[in-house]
Amino acid sequence: MRSIELTSTPIDDPAFVALVSTFVSHYADLYRSRDVTVIHIDNWFGERWLGFAGTFQGIAGIRNRSLHASLPTPPFRPSRVVSVLHFDRNDDGTYTGGAGSPTLLHVEKNGGVILPLFSPGLYGWYSGNTMSNTTASLMLYDVTRKGNNAWYLMFARRDEWGVAKCVNVSRDECVRIMKSHQNPHATEPPGAPEPETPGRQR
């Protein structure tokens, strides 16, 4: 059962927004994240945004390729941010939250300023305009004081949404989460593998 609920706008497909809620809730529960921030971006974005910090003084784009060191805030323009929701974990493992300010994370950059993510928590960015688009995206950053992770998922829609691409996380894990979304009351069979942790060594 999802503990993090997101709302859709008239141009968002509610089925995709519910899918994003499932993925964010899954990882928030897996990592027991105290703070979860979910940012709604106006349209599709590609995997090049993963670890992307922007340009610096006019030179080529800067990207954190390790995805385990200090993660920069993806440089989406504030005009692309539809909404920001912030959730806090309760003692019983559920989450409560409300609207946050886009300017706390996404500001117009001037002079090549790179904004790192300092505050520990789970951050998610997902694409909008999914009533019209047949592709959609979700990017997640897990920020901790001991190390960071980041991964990207692309979805495609025919009759229903399905995983089209997974970056820095296995497709098998993505499919398991998708199946839990389609059948939320299903239980894992005996001997089922434990959930993976994207990009981390066991």
C-alpha cells in the first residue's frame, strides 16, 4: 500500500502519477528515509539529467559520473517546476507532508553556481504532461551522510505504462516494483530475493 500519495494535474495521466507514488514509497520504505522531497517537472526529461550539474562559465556540461559522491541539484529551470511536495516519516512508518517551495531547490543559476544537495533524504523528480506523452521519466537521489546514490527510469505507454529503461538500477527490481503496483496485495513467495539497493555493493 502506498504511503506517499501524489496528485495529478489535468495534463497528467493519473495512472503514471500513481506509479511514481509506488516507486517513491518503495524506496522511502526501503531506506527508511526521514525526509522525502518529490518534484514535478513539466515535461519529459532524459537520462542525461542523472548526475548533471549544468554548465560552468560557458564550458561543456558538468556531470557527477560516480553518483556516489556529492550530488548536485539537477539544474531544471524554476519555470519547469510544477510543484514540490515534502514528506516526513512518522513513527509508524507512514508519511505526511505538504507543498514546499520550488525556490529552495531550483533557482536560476548565475555565473556557473553549482548547488549540491546537502540535506539527507530521498529526492525524486518525475515528468509531467503524461496525458499526451507516451514516454515518462522518474529520477531518484538517495542522499545520506555516508554516501549517495542516484538512478533514472524511463517509462513507455502502449495500453499501460511499462519500464523502458533503467539506469543504475536493475530491470528485475523495476519489474518487481511494477508488479507490486499492479497487485498491491500480493505477497513475496518463499525464498524470494531481497530488494536490491540501486548502485550499491552488497
